[in-house]
Amino acid sequence: MEYLLAQDVALSSAPSYAAMTKLPHWSQLPECSEQSLISQLQTTLEIQQQLNIVSMAAGKVLPLSALSLKTAVGDFIAIGSSQAEFEHRSVLVLNQQCLAELIYHSDYPFTPMVQRELLLLESEWLFALRNALVVSRLQQMALKDTLTGLGNRRFFDDSFAKNVQLAKRHHERCTLILLDLDNFKQVNDTAGHSAGDEVLLAVADCLRDTLRATDTLFRFGGDEFAIILSEQDTDNAELVARRLVKVINQHFLCQQYNVSASAGLATLTAEQTGQQLFSAADTALYAAKAAGKRTVCIA
């Protein structure tokens, strides 16, 4: 099912930043009786928070075990959700455009009367949800490279700082791989920028297909990429880096244009800062280039 993308929505209608059930942990949410559902939903542009508010309201119609939301900007699950015997799905539509799909789970059947009451609640959510989708999509666009869809430099800087901070706090490892394409400039110079874009897209696909979902991937610069490996992959960081280089080197487009990849990697030590970790990986990348390219060097 295709859900509405934010650019399909009139941005001018989005508000400015303002300001149950059997599910556990709902006590931290405001009671529906204190204000209308619409008023509560208008207090936040966070999709997750809106879903939690709707779950609390829906739980007063029928005790729920779970509530989840599928959208174009991602899937969301209400806090405390668990599977149950009965399921009810509802497509949220505004102005003939599909915003999302809402999936209820309960130990009790969804009778026609219950479904009608839930539909009334959903109708009160539509405009607030649409606005939240707009904001979420714009936030995603601001953090993505427009060509490849990978995280951009801004997203990398934020993610890298957080990963280093968490690694130090929990005494875990954090590994950074910097990858650069060899001979890429000649593609733009001889075959044109459209050919260069095709190569970059192919490389991005290679990286996505090779890495685990828990690893984070960025287009760092023109033909430079960065990968932050999850804790469980740090032991195999060199194997990961070599596999990435190999997959790129063997891609038919890269072979056609004589493009290859070099990589440098470094793993955070207890004494290092994030800047020092980046410098170590960058130095290793230059060493790989100096060693004849198409290879991997470790800091």
C-alpha cells in the first residue's frame, strides 16, 4: 500500500510548532477527559506521541492489546503493545489521499458498533496526523542526500557524535569506516555527470545490500561514504570493509568506468575523542590510497 508523502500535502496548512486500555505505562499520558482528543493531538507534531494519545482514547472504546501505524515515513507501535486474538485494520484517508494504515489488536472482537466508534476517533486524528507526516517528511529530507537517499553530512555529524557518546557511556566499541571511490573524477570528466550519478547510485545500492540494517550509512561527500558499525559488528569490521570494497570493485558499472573503492577504518579506544577517531579512520583511508587503491587499511 502506498501512503501519502509529505510533499503531496499542502505545507501551508500545517500548524506551527506549539507548544486506555490494557496497555501498560499509559499513566504518563494525559487523560482524554481533561480535553478533547483533537486538542490533545494538536499539542504535538510527533507521530509516536499522537499514536499514544489515540491509543488511550481508543482503549476507552475497546480494551486494546496493541495499536500500530504504517506510514510513508515509517512504522510506529504504541507503547506497551502486544499481539492479541482479534485484529482490525483501518485506512486513514484525507481528501482522497491515503495517509496511513492503523492496525488494532484486542482480546475482544471488533463489532460493527466498535468499528464505528473507532472510525469517529480516527476522523478526529486526520488533520493532526497529516501535519505530523509533513513535518516528519521534511525532517527526513533535511538529513538525506538527495541523489542516493543515504544520510547526508549533517546526519552523519549528529549520528557519529551520538554513537561515540553512547559507546563511551556503556563501555562499548564503535567502528568507523571511511570509503572513497578511486578514479571517480575521470567519470565526470569523460562521460559526464549523469554517468557519475549512475555510478554513485550503484555504489549506494552495493553498500545498502551488503550492510546490516543496524549499521548506519552516509554519503559523506562527493564520492566519499561513511559507515558506522554497530557493536556486534566491530569484531568483523575489517571483513565488512573488505566485503564492501570487493562488491563495489566487482560492480559492472564500476568496472566499465574503471572505478574502484578504497577504505580506512578505526575502532574507538577509551582515550580517543570522536574527532580523533575520525582522524584515525581518515589517515587509514589515505594509507589505503597510497598503497595502490582498491584495498583496506586499519588505523
